[in-house]
Amino acid sequence: MTEPLSPAAQAVLDAFASASDGEYIDGVWVVDERTMLAAALRAAVDQVVPPLDIKPQEDLESRREAMEWGMNSQTQLTRRQLLSIAAELEDHGQA
């Protein structure tokens, strides 16, 4: 028996599969692979780098607080970059 997927892997697979709902064009079922890939990438981002509400610290006297804020900022930058790739794939597929 095959082991079940982790919840994160299942979320990515589900997103990919749900985006496979194509459309009939001139009697042919058309599926946009870029849309499917973009959906999977967005799901992976949500599993790996969930969104955070980052507010700048007014008092950065503590090095620990400053480091945590910097790491959270980098995490969100990574999230935005991955989501940008997904959007570009999706937009290019619709052009």
C-alpha cells in the first residue's frame, strides 16, 4: 500500500489537479499547463512560506528582535518572488 502524501504535498497536488479544468475550444479539450503549474507553485508557497503580517519594530535595541524581523522580511520577500513566478507563468499562458 502506498503511503499517503503529507498534507503539504497533497495541497500542491490538489491545486494542480483543480487547475486542470480546461475548456472546450473548437471541439478540443484545452488545458493550460502554465495555469496548472502556477496553481501548484502558489500552493507550494502557501505550504512553505505562509503569509505573515510583518510590522516594523519601533524599538530595535534588541539584536534578537532585529534578527527576527530581518528573517521574517526575507521570508516574505521569498514568498513574493515565488508568487511573482507563478503570476508570470499564468499571464504568459493567457497571452
